[in-house]
Amino acid sequence: MFSTDEKEKIVSVLQNDGVIAFVTDTVWGLGCLPESEKAVKKIYNIKNREAAKPLILMSNEVYNLFPFVKPIPMQAQRLIKQHLPGALTVVLDKSADTPDFVTSGMKTVGIRVPDNPVFAEICKIIPGHVLATTSANISHEPPALSYQEAVDCVGSKVGYIVNDYGFKALGVASTVIGFVDGEVKIYRQGTVQI
């Protein structure tokens, strides 16, 4: 899908503490390497995002995300198998591998595997195969839903905007769930019904 030049550009931006914008199955996103505190700060600055709001971790394969979380409860494993890749973000207890600056100091982290070939391709070519992400928009404004909207919204502030190659975002954010005393708690209702 990507030319050699584009692959090199994506990897170079990320390895140099940069931020990229990309299409997912739900809305357009912003992302950086999770270990880059400098890049995470850039995302907060781009969005004017409140420091208390965490980023989530996304990858093309759920097993790439396992090192960032503590052992996953049985119920969460079932929902992950059922709905990922897809529009479900699962909030779990984070491991020591997840930096506090990604989670705003929280002890949990959201993980997700978008069902989108362009995003999957990005993850395949980057170091570690995981991005710290959030939606591509200024806080409290609607997220970008197309390449042009991403350009208009964050184009001058990010290192690179990845072409969507005709794969469109559906426009509804993911369902976000967590677990409280073993019970599923829905933090945000999206397209996935739990």
C-alpha cells in the first residue's frame, strides 16, 4: 500500500518525536510512539487537550498491546476476541511498560485494534507496532472524518498526514468499556453494543 518514501517518512517522523495523523475505522486519529514524552506533549498542545485526559494505545494486533497491560481478566478476553479488530476500546490495568505521561497518571489504559487496513499497515512498519493515540481534532470540536478535514484541522501542526487510500472513517467513535469489580462498565457508547 505505502511507497518506500511514505514508509520512510512515517517512521522518520515518529522516531524523531513527531506526530502523525491517520484514518481509522471510526474517526481520524493523531498518534505518536508511546515512549516519546516529547511527542505525547505535542499531541496535547495540538489539541489544546486537558492534561487529565489520557491517550489510548492502538495496534494492528491485540498481542502487540499485551505488554502494556496487566494480565487480562477472562471477561475482557472474551470481549476482545469478539469485537477486535473493531470499534471497541477496552480500559484495563496498565503495566509498568505504559508511561504515566500517556495515561495522565491513571493506573489504567485503553487499548484498541481498529478495523482499518491503512492503520494496520502503519503499525506493521513502525518500531514496536503500537501508537499512543487520540482523535484528530481540537478538544471539544468534532473529530476529522476525511483526509481534507484532517489537513484543515491539524495539517500545519503534525509531522505527516497519511493518505487514506480510499478507506473512510465511519464517523462514530468507539465504544469504551472498563471493568469495575468484575462487571462491565460502559464509559462511552459507540457502534459496538455490549
